[in-house]
Amino acid sequence: MTRSTTDEAAVPPLPSPKERRRLREAKSLSEEEVAAAVGVTRATVRSWETGRTSPRGRKRALYAKLIAPEPAVKPPVVKPPAVTPETAAAVAGPAAVPAATDLPEAPPLPEAPPEAPPADPPRGPAPTSDTRTGAEAPDERRVSPAEAFDELYARTAPGLVRQTYLLTGRRALARESVERAFELAWQRWPEVAVDRDPAGWVRAAAYEYAMSPWHRLRRTHRHPDAPPTEPGKRALFDALLDLPPAYRRTLLLYDGVGLDLPETAAETEASTPAAAGRLMTARAAVAERLPELAGAAPAEQSALLQDRLGGLARAEHVPVPRPARAVRTGSEGKARLWTRAAVAGVALLIAVTGLTLHNAPTHYEPPISPPERVGGVPPRGGPQKLTAQDLKLQKSLSEQLAHGPERLVPQLE
């Protein structure tokens, strides 16, 4: 094993690209500062945070050390002082300690033999433990991937459907987006299971699918559903749908879900100042529709919006998502279908390539030029076509040649 491979193995695994950005912003570090500390350009740091590339070698170690979260400092454990008979008597009073004459004299204890040095423990494989979740208890039952997925689905799917409904205003699209996000999560479960926030991973996938502009071409999702009948909830519903999608998502994540500003910026793939600007603009637009938010402080506005958004989501009858088992089965079925389609496409490509190679010419054949009319050529020379009179004269001369004068008769010499 080379030295570079050993160094890469010693460096702890890097978090996901969104988590890298959140950790950097949590430490109040800019892209220029990170680039100067690691020795790269700002574009390289941005590509690391977007997931296009990943650092290696010494730069990977420096980058991981730079964005590593601060370890939680545990308060020192103060041991209580040893309680002696004198201190116990001073605290409890003279009535708590019996008189010395009432206590029987204890027999002298035998002298303990010297302790033998502890034997070396048997060497064996070191217990493995996950650095992210801590050591596993020996009697703790291991949870299967399907059980962990079902637990995550049962805990987050109903609320996520209501959040997606506030984001899109379409009940059927909200349910479809959440189920599609969980199907994608089951296909990538080894990656999602070790993520810092699996619910956030699924939420981001559901929001991305729900906000896709291609849904406008579908007849069932072309127009939003009917707004609520209550005037206050209808005003909030209309104000949300009138916001641009990016502003609506930022407002829902910060004031509805309760994320902080760096996490909101990371999930919406924007800088923290841009996310703050979108949040303030969205709040101002919603405050124009809701008079009680106009003169409130920012903290009070956030609390009122969170309460109003929660009430609107709970008041509407959104469809219940399918059971987790059905989602897992659908995900596996789609994965098998796409695998078979890919295999069939590769087989078809190989067949077409073989047929093309079989029918390809083995030598070069020059193309035959098309015929063209040639002009400007003079007419053919020589005798012209004989007329009937000329043919009659020619015939008579050929027949009467031997009957002429002797000097005209040809003689053989």
C-alpha cells in the first residue's frame, strides 16, 4: 500500500455536499477563506460543495479538519468528598451517631494477601462500532433496512405530504411527490441511512420533484386545487401560491418546518444572504395579505406564520400516502423495469452494430456519375444518307460496269 492510499484511509469520510456547505457556514467561513487555507481556488471549493468533485490526499485531510464540527464539551464530573464519621456527625448532629460505648468492638480483619498482577486479556477482534451512532449495546436488536425505512416512512410521510401540499397547492401531486421521494430513498438506502438527516434528504427530493416545471404539461396537475373556504386560510393559501417557487420554498422551510437560515440556504442551494433576502421578501408579500403580520416584529412574524401554516396544513384533507411496503415494492419494481430496459437497449445496440458490420462493404466502389447532355459538338462528317435516286444510280452503275468500253473494264494483273 502506498503512502497516499494510507493517508486517504486515515482521513475520516467527508459529509455530503450540502452538509459540507452547512458546516462551513456554521463556522462563519467564506469560500475564499477555505480556498486560501486548503490551497485551492474558490471554484474548486464550490465544486466540492456541489458534489461535482471531491478533494483527495493532503487537501482532503485539510478540508475535513477545517469543516469538522466542534466536539461537544462535557462538563467535568465533580466527585463528592469522602464521607467520614466526623463529617457525618457534623452534618447529621449528635443524635445521628450512637455513643462509642454502645458500638460493639469489631474483630480485627485478617491481612489481605498481595494481589496478583492481572493477566493479559485474550486477544481477539476489536469490537466494531459506528462513529456516527455510538457503540451498539450487546443486547440491542439490530434493525433491518426494511424496518428502518418503514419507521422513517411512518414518522415523516404524513407530515411531508401536508408540507408539499402547501408548496404546490395540489393534493394529488403532493402525495405523488412524497411517494416518489421515498421510492428514490429506498433505491439509495445505503446512502440515505448514513445521512445526517434522512428526513431532510427525503424532504429535499420530494420538494424537487413537486416543483418541477414539467408538471404543467400534465392535465391533472396543470391547475391548483380549490382554495380553502375560510377567508383567513384562503388569503394565506393565495399568498403562498403567488410567491415564486424559490421564495415559497424558503418561507416554508424556515417558518413552517423550523430550519435555521444556514440549513435553509443549503437545502435551497443558495447562499445565506440570498436565502435571508428571499425570506424577507416572502414575509413582506404574505404580510400584505394578512394584516396581523404587518406591524409584528420578525420573531413574532415567524411564530404567527408557523402557527398559520400549521393550521392550514392540518385543516386541509390531504390524501394519505400508501403503506411503506407498497412503496418499497413499487421502488423495487421500477428498478427491475429500468434494469431490464437498459439490458434490452444494450442488446439492441449490439445487434444493430453487428448487422451493420456484417452488411458493410469490404472495398471502395467509386460512384457512377449521372448522364449529362453534351452540347457544342459538330455533326458527324462523311457521306450523307443516299436518296432513292442515288441508290438507283448506284445500282445501275454496279450492274453495267462490265458492259462498258474495254478501257474501263478492270483487269487483273
